[in-house]
Amino acid sequence: MAKDYRAACTPDFFLFDAGRCLVYRGQFDDSRPGNGRPVTGADLRAAIDATLAGLAPHAEQLPSLGCNIKWRKGNEPDYARG
């Protein structure tokens, strides 16, 4: 599944609407280790709320930031090969 969605790190959040269209791919919130901001899930929650209300999530979707996915040698997708 990670390959199909081109996931790059953990966590990497994907939100689909009722028509199975990707409407959000981005961060959970703006908390980061050491930045003092609480973990709230605000970005993902806002995208979920908008989608449930029949609206498009905010156009600016910041990418997730986390540990890169560790692929087994020979099983890594083309986009992860460097």
C-alpha cells in the first residue's frame, strides 16, 4: 500500500472522500520534537471536517515529517532509490 500511495515517511497521512478521491495528503499537525507545540492533529482534523462538510480541504497541505520508510533491499520502490 505504501508503494501504491508513494508514501515517503511515517507517519504519512492520506484522506479520501466518499468518491475515493485523494483530498488530503499531509501532516498531522505542526508539532515537532523539541518545538514545544502540542500534538493536536489540527491539520488532519481540519481536512476531515471540511471533507465531511462537502468542502475541499485547504489547498496548502504541508508534507508529513518523520522517519523515512526503511525498505528491504530489492523491495524498495523506484522513487525511494537514490
